[in-house]
Amino acid sequence: MRRSLILLWLSVLGGCSLLPGYSHCTRLAEGVPYCLAAPDPAQPAERQVQRITIAYPDGQLALMGVEEQQANAWVLAAAGPLGQPSLSLRWDGETLSQQLQGLPGQFDPVWLMALVQVMAQPERLADGAGQWHDGECDVPCQRYLRDGNVLFTVAHGANWQRLEHHPYGITMTVTTLSREPL
């Protein structure tokens, strides 16, 4: 009984990431849990070369990267000038393989992959407590509201995507430079 109460208490504090079988979950913001979605075998396999900018309160990262979506894996690899900082994430629906170097501590690999998934397909975030609404932006966008507060804004252009994480003051912009089928 005591062990069950401790496990329940830890799961409430840590979100689904502490529950057995849910090690690839995170909190996108306070009270907004998200578990990584498995790769979609129906998606056409493709590789995108991208320029990635992550602006955050203490600085900015500028990375060149590759994103591959395959039937059985979602791969992100990026590096900054002279190879610093760098990241490599591979998600197959069960295991998140990761290599990180020089990234600020607040950028947890599961959290980064979750942001990329939500940016690409906002409908993946459906926690029941918030809702997506068409936003009033200078380009087509959607805003995720919870309790009347805007938590995220996702905008898309012809060759770019942007996710603004309002509570943390983070903006991730991904510009696709080239795209090819795998």
C-alpha cells in the first residue's frame, strides 16, 4: 500500500515519465503532459535539410540539421558552427536514442522531440484540458489555450514552421532548405 502511494505521488509530480511503460513522456508546460507519438508508417519516408533557430531567455541556438521521417523511426540530427552544440535523436516508438553535446541544460531530449512533433502536427497535443484555436497572427497559425491563457502558438509558411512556447519564452523556428524522398 505504501509503495503504491509513493508511486502515485511520484507520477503526479513527474508526469507520465515516471510510470512504467511511459518513459518517453514529458511536460510541455505546467499541467500539459505529452507522450511521444510513434512514427507513422503511413507517412511517406523523407529527409529534410533544415536551419533551426531556438531563441530562449538566456540566448539563442542556430543549428543546421537533418530530419528524417521513416515508417519505423523519426530522426533529428543538428549541429551548430564548428560542431558545437550538437544533437542526435532517434525515436522508433519505443526507444529514444540520444547524443547531446553543448546544449543548455533545460533542453531535455524527450521535451525537444515532443516540441518538434507538436510543431509538425499540433493535433497530437490533445490533453483534454486545453484546446487549439485558429490564431490572429500575421501568417496562418494555431494557438493552444488552457484556462484562457495562450501556452503555445504554432505557425507554418511554405518552407518554415515556428513554435512559440509562451510560458518559457522559447521560440523554435525550422526552415526547410531541401526535401527528398528516402
